[in-house]
Amino acid sequence: MALPTQIDERLAALGWRASEVEERFVRGAGPGGQKINKTSSTVWLRHGPTGLEVRCQRERSQSANRELAWFELVGKLAARVRAATDAAIDARETERRRTRQKSHGQKVRMIQAKKHRARHKSQRGRVRDE
């Protein structure tokens, strides 16, 4: 069975291929009676490189479940790529904030705090043995 072009395009945009996905049709489980128990309408997809799994049994039709499962898998892959990109951006931003120069106000406040602490410490006396 061929995939809809929309799914192929989304996979290509993410840098993955449909051939990396293992696709199985299995018997369903749960309520639904004889129809669910006798037909293999449930679709199970597993993306090999990432290990993501999707199982879809929403509809009675195997082809409808297949399409829904592929859309769900592509959505999960996109979320994973987006999370990795966001993490890299966050790390760069954290490093930028950590290494940037202090503002004039921050420097003034820092010096005032140091002077205050020095005055406080200067009032301490040395411990003398008597």
C-alpha cells in the first residue's frame, strides 16, 4: 500500500524515510465483539532508528487506522525533532546569558554589597588566647 503524499512529504522534511518504519496489522483488543476479534484492523507502526511505537484501533477500517497511525507517528517524530531543536536553542541562550557582560547597575550593586560585607566583617575581632 502506498502512503499519502502528505505523509511522505512530512517524513522527508523531518529527514526520515518510510522504509525505516516497520508496519504490522494485528488483531484488536477490547470492546467491539466478534468484528474486533476476527479481523486484523489494528495498525502497529514502529520507527526503527528512534524506537517510537504507534498503535491505532480507532476505526473499524484497516485503511483508516493505517492513515491515522501514520499521521500520529509523523506527529511524534516532529515533536521529537522540535524538542531537540528547542533544547539546543535553550542551551545556547543559557550560555549567552551566563557569559554576557554585567550592566552598569549590576556592577554598582555588586560593589556596594562587597563594601557592606567588608564593613560587617571588619567589626569582628580576632579571637585571642588569654
